[in-house]
Amino acid sequence: MSAPRRKLQLTPRTALWLLADVAGMLLFAAGAMFLVQGSALFVHWPGSVLEAGVMIAAGGLLMLVAAANLLRATLLQDDAGSRDKEAER
């Protein structure tokens, strides 16, 4: 029988990393849309291939950093929860 799973708590720090992840997705999508279709997702932005490339790179980097920090927060919460269970025994 496996151990019961804990529900992860949404902290303000985790919520900010989730918002950063969404912002990264929007940047990435806007840059990719301009390169594929030639139309801007936002009004006149991006306006060139260079801007679209920078948006793709920045969005990808922001998503990577946000995902790493979300994973770190999840593991820290899980580790703290397992220490609490051991203290109860």
C-alpha cells in the first residue's frame, strides 16, 4: 500500500512563480505566432523577426526558471511534510 498523498499548498511565492510561467508562455506564443503567421499577438508587438526571436528566447528562459522554482517549492513542501509525519510517530 502506498503512502497517502498530501495536497500541496499554494503559497504567495508559488503563485508568483505560476504567474511568471504564464507570462513566459505568452511571450513564447507571441513570438512563435509572429514567426509562423506573420501577425502580432499584441498590437504591433512584435514588429520584426528579431523582436520575435528575443520574445521566444525570453519566454522560454522564463518558463524554464519558473518551472524549476515550482519544482523546487514542491519538493521542499513535500520534504517538510514528510518530516512532520516522522515527528508525529
